[in-house]
Amino acid sequence: MIHSDYLIRGTFRNINARFVFAETTGTVSRGIVIHDADPVAGEIFAGALTVGALVSALLNKGEKYSLRWEYPGKISSIIVDVNADCDIRGIIKEPHLMDKVSSEQDIYGEKDGFISIIKSEAGKILNSGKTRTAFGDAVADAGFFFSVSDQLETEFCTAVEFNPDPQNPVKRAGGFMIQAMPDCNLVELEKYRKNICQPEFAGLLVERMPSEKKLWALAAAAAGADEIAADKNLLSYDYGNSPGFRCNCSFEKMKMAMSVLDKDELAALFKENPTPAIMCNFCRKEYRFSKKDFS
């Protein structure tokens, strides 16, 4: 089934806070299928990929975020790359958790891990930061990072609902981010943050409804209201780039990785295997080479 993922970004004008809302069903489904993640690992990976989609709206053209979570528990590590076009790719080190864990503590470990985020442009690091994983939850820990490292009060909420179909594992997935802007009413922002952490808010994220109707339902829930009028004086927004699990690997990039070998090493490699292959860790695509590719 083909899903049309989308992203809406805007501002709560009444409290001067930015928000991002994304439907990530197709993105998350593809990531889970590529990495063969079971439902336990898949839910965590879904959250991390959706966080990647949400923070893409903070990037300028040509910029990229690299997010890395490291935990002492069975989940081990998660990596998500995203650019301003909302091209997302990710790796989950342990995609099979169902038979290995019996509690959240088993998943994330007893001690703090860390989350690091690098912002770059054309291979040049613009800024980077690293914080401890205060909550033992990938989504909450991302919010903690931006709140502490970037000193911007931030909250994320993500949700995923599964299908009983390994080839189409996600029925619906999405996420919402709220973040303080200059002169934000922090007292009111705290109320919004608490509201989007409620189970009812997560439930809204996986309800099937038109994009703008869902946006206004989420805005009302964040504000703690039964409903709010579709008033752009209160809420201004527009559509951003559509999220997608899209990898930028290529034959030339993989060939460059092979080129670190000297002539003798390449000769020994091709003697052992005339068509050696390299697999991209992000999208699992395999690239095969022959001697003539290096002649």
C-alpha cells in the first residue's frame, strides 16, 4: 500500500511557539521492512525516524542533521540522518528485541546512555552537541537534547499503529513537536507540553482524517480545548517537504569506500571474489564491483 506522508510546520501565535506535525506512515513502514525490525524494535525505530522528520523543518536548504542514540541496554544504538528536503534514513543496531527483553529496562539499560546530534552542511560541521539520555526513551531523550543542548524548550510526541503484515507493517504513524521561540510564554508552553504527552494526544496522531482537520484537532488537544476555530490569527502554518525513507548512497560513493584499499589489497580481494559487494548499512542496497571498475 502506498502512503502519502506529509509535514506541516507553523506557529502557535498566542504563545509564540513553533510546531511541526508529520504523517510518517510510509517512511516508517519502509524503514522497518528494510531493517526487518520486529514490533518492539519497530516501535522504537518508528519514533526515531519520526523525530528525524520533525526536526527536518528546523534545517535550511543544504543542511543535515545526524542523530545518534546510544544505550547500554539491548537496543544498543540508533542512527538517523535527515536533510532539509526531509530525506530520512536510519539504522537500528538491534532490530530483533521481542525474544531478548521483558521490560523497558532491558531495552534501554540501567544506566544513562547518550544522544548526540550533529548539524552539518556540505560535509562541514556547523554545530554539534551531546547529552545524557535522561529518560531511557528515544523520543523523550530527543526532546531533552534540544531543551538542554540547544536551550530551546522542546517536546516530541510520536505514535505508531501496526498491521499484521510483514510487508506492510505500519497502519499509521505520525509525530508532533512543539518548541519555544524568542519571547515564548513559557508558562503556557509548559501546559502545551504536558498536553501533548497524554495518551489521548498520541491516539489522535494515528487517527485517519484529512491533514488539516487533524492539524486543528491536534492544536486543540495541545491547547487543552475541546476544539478551536480554524483561525490563522491563532495558528499560522504551511506544508513543508514530504518525509520519505530515501538514501543517498550510490555506486560512486561505495566505489570511493573501496578505493581506500591499495593495489595489492584490491588484487587480493578480486582473487578471492571476482565480484565483491558492499552493502549500504542504511538502506541495505548491495553494490557489486569488478576489476574493470578500478582499472
